[in-house]
Amino acid sequence: MQIALWILIFLTTFCIMEFMAWFTHKYVMHGFLWSLHKDHHRKDHDSWFERNDAFFIFYAVMSMTFIILAGETSFWYGYPIGFGIMAYGATYFLVHDIFIHQRFKLFRNANNWYARGVRRAHKIHHKHLGKEDGECFGMLWVPFKYFKK
């Protein structure tokens, strides 16, 4: 029973992170921390790293905190929460940084309906170079209007 609960907490955390990514992107990155996120929209630097990468650190610290807390206390469900956050972060990195932005040259030939829809939606978001008017959505949840045959 505890394994089923562990899996349920892990999957719930992963799904909640989709909302958190959307919320953080819309209200924090395009809000009061635009100064860290704007170099992701405007490539006015020569570095492979962006100030925007600091957002990964925040969620990595959250994940590690839950895992360490679970290991040091009786807060056992810190493990599935921490690993759920970590799994979402890894998935986000794979989809956003590797697949969409090609920070590593992998998955360049992916051309199915889902891949085209995710790329199209992200391109729409990035056409706005400013803080306002950028349509925001999650990494896994993209409005169906972007999925065209």
C-alpha cells in the first residue's frame, strides 16, 4: 500500500509542477524577475548560459530539500515529492532546452504532430520579446489549436 501511495504522490507532484511551471513563468519570469528571464527571449549575449538558468537552481534546491528532509526525519513522503520535482525538472530540461531550443543537438528530426505542436506553441510565445503579451502555457499541456496535421 505504501508503494502505491508513494507512486501516487510522485505522479501528483509531477502534475502539480506543470501548473507551477506555468504560474512561475507567467507571474514570476514575466513579472518581477523579468530581469533574469529576458535573456531567454533576447539573445544579446554570447554565453551558452543564461541568467534564466537560475530558475533551475530554485527548483533543484526545493527537490533536494524534500529529499534531505525525508532522509533526516520521519517525513517519508518528502522522497516522492522531491523525486517528482526532480523528474519534472529533468523532463522540462529535455523538452524545453534540448528538444525546443537545441542547447544540445539532439532530437532534431522529431517531426510528429506533438513535436510540431510544442514547437509551434513555443515559437508563438517567443515572438514577443517583451515582458507583456507573451502567451504562457505549460511544457506538457499545450492548447490543441497548436496541433495541426
